[in-house]
Amino acid sequence: MIDVTANGKPYQEVHVDGGAMAQVFIYPPALKLADVSKDQGVVRDRKLHVIRNA
């Protein structure tokens, strides 16, 4: 993480080279993991960002 300031606001950025890669598993919406988390008393906002440069 790199600390930066833009327009007077602090942010953190991640910079990687073109060789970074990882497998990504996206569970199907029918699996309803959010409901399981709620049953266990855990509520969290889930977001997935995938950047693909071909």
C-alpha cells in the first residue's frame, strides 16, 4: 500500500507490475453466502473488482 494525497484527501493505492496474476473464484449468487453470514451475526459489504488487461 502506498499512501498518497489527492485534492487534499489521503488515499492508499496498490501498484503492481504487469507480471502480477492470481486465480479468481467467484461463487454463484445461488449459493447465498450473505444469508449464511447474517445467520452467524456477521454482516459485511462484499465487492469484487477485476481488472483485465488483454
